[in-house]
Amino acid sequence: MAIPSAPMADGPIVDGPIADDPGPDAAGPHRRDRAGVPRVDVTLGVRAHVAADETALAAFKRLRKPPGDEEWARIVGEAERAAAHWTAAGWVDEPAAFHAPPPPLFEPEFKASRASGIRVERMKFPSAWTPPPGAPGRGRWLRYRENAVARATVLRHARPGRPWVVCVHGTEMGRDSDLRSFRVRKLHAELGCNVVLPVLPMHGPRKSAGGQFPTLDVLDNVYGLAQSASDVRRILSWIRTQQPSGIGVLGVSLGGYVTALVAGLETEPLECVLPIIPATDFPALFRRQSPPELVAKLDPLLAASAVVHSVVSPLRFETVTPRSRRALAAGLADKLIDPVEQVAPLWHHWDRPTIHWYPGGHVGHLVRRDLRSFIDVQLTRSGLARP
């Protein structure tokens, strides 16, 4: 779809140059202006956010080694076969058909525990999602044994009739530290919400030897996204049996992607959907973050990768949650999730709902008071939190 040039946003709009953006060129206006993304003054605070993001990127590159030649040949071959498979099955034209409705969740297993000094319940249940029969890489994905059990941490009040908030974590999270990142104590004790923190596939206790997600391995990446959406939707089905006064889903980074995908797959509207610094296009994201020698390998794979990822793209689905209940947040100096390439397309796809553009980066979202206030306001406006 065409991206209009006029920004329609809530939140800070700061004019001025941004370090990683080229100036206007002969082809037309600045890329941010074309996307409706505000520019940001490069202050000392913004530079600190950029430095934190660049440090995180460097750490990811050290921890996640690129595939070797033999592994890369497997990834390329699987992606090409999957692209043909998806097309023949009709999933490229009708991506919803790739996602079978997950069976309702009625009796998950619970165990009392503690996390970050808070009494919680640990939920677990068999994940209902598996790759389609005959799909490339299916056997490998099924061998990730620990990943077959879905898990979540739950905080709930004794009395029914409370609002529920599902908080979906980002990459390399899925641990008890998520309770602090999502300010769960405030959500539960001060704002009066029941809270669920799902553990995404291949994270935390679900991590299995030999696998990771997100990943340059195209099929594992798509399967991770599809299973994430299925597991979160099963949790939503269980919440609906608990007499909720309303349900909201918010997610950060990878969790923002999953949140947007879930919103597009759900057939019942939610009271609030809030992706925060969300990714929306992993092939483009991997290319942007890769060194030149890896980009040379990625480019021949991009066409097949785009086809295979299309069935899990939140931009391919229309959400039944009304525009007034959708919101987004994005960092104008984000070096991990480019706001023009990743966030703006979802904002426009969702008919430009309320969005908070904050003058900071990706890692720095954890310390942004304005972002915390924005989240609280959206939950309150939607009726999920007490003012």
C-alpha cells in the first residue's frame, strides 16, 4: 500500500537530523517524511540510546555465529522448496489458511512459585502447533523437545471479573527478569490487572539444543513465529473461560511482532493491542543488521525468504480489533528496529492509530518514563486498568 507523507501521531515530534538517515536526495523527500515518521534531534541522550543499541548489536553478532557453507546450502534449499510448497498450497494467496485455529485450552497445569520477589503461578501445557505435514524442516523442528511444552508465568487476583493483560517478551528474554521489564508488580497490584507472561518458542525453559529463534534459518524463523501466535491464542482462549472484564495484549520487539500477528489472526476483538518497537519484516531486518559479507549471501535468498515469511507477516492480516483499541510505540533513534522500515508499515496498515514516537533507541525503552506513561494511558483508556 502507498504510504502517505503527512504524519498523524500522538507523542513527541522532534524535527532535525538523525545520524543514520541520509538527507533529501534527487529522488524526492527524506525517507522519514515519506513514511510519516518524525525526525529527532541528535542530543547527548539520543546518542547514549544509539550507543546502547550498537553495543547490543555487537553482542548479538558475537553470540550468534552465521551459518557455515554446508548449513547455508541447507537453509537456501529449504527456503526454495518451502516457497514452492506454500505457493502450491495456496497459503501465499490466503495466509490465514496456514494457521489452523488452535484448540481451546481448558485445563493447563499450574504450580505455585516465586519470581522477582513476587508470588506467581507457573503455567504449562502442550503446544498444539507443529509444522504442516510434508513441510521442509518439519522433522528438525519436532526434534526440539523442550519447545513442545508451552509455558507462561501468571499473576491473578482471587476474585473473577478482572481485566487480563498478556505481555509478550522480546528476543533472548522469556525469563523472570521479564516481570521487571513489563512492570508486572504495577500492572497487577496498582492497576488491578491479571497478568500472563508467555514464554515464546526457543526461549527460556523452552530453548532446545541446536535451535534458536529468531534466526537466519528461514524455516525455523517462520515456524517460531507461527507457534508463538498459536500458543498465545491458546492462552487467550483459556483467559476467556476466566470471566475476564477485558483482555489486552502488548509485546516488545519480537513480542510486538507476535502481538500484531495474533491481533490479525484472532476472530474476537481485544480491548487493547499494543506492539512496542515491533519488528514486522524479518528478511529486511536481517539484511539491515548483517555485515557486507553476509548480505552477499542473503541477497540471493531474499525472494524465497519473503515468500515463506509472507504467511506470518502481520501486514497480510486485517485485525477485528477496532482502530480505537490499537496503538503502537516506536523509538525514533532505534538502531535495531528501524522505525521507517519496520514500524511505519504496520502503523499505516492499521490505519494510523495512536502512536507514541519517543526520541530514543531500542534498548533504552526500558528506562523511558514517557513510554511507561503511554502504556498506562492506553490500558486505562481501554478499560483494562484503574486510573
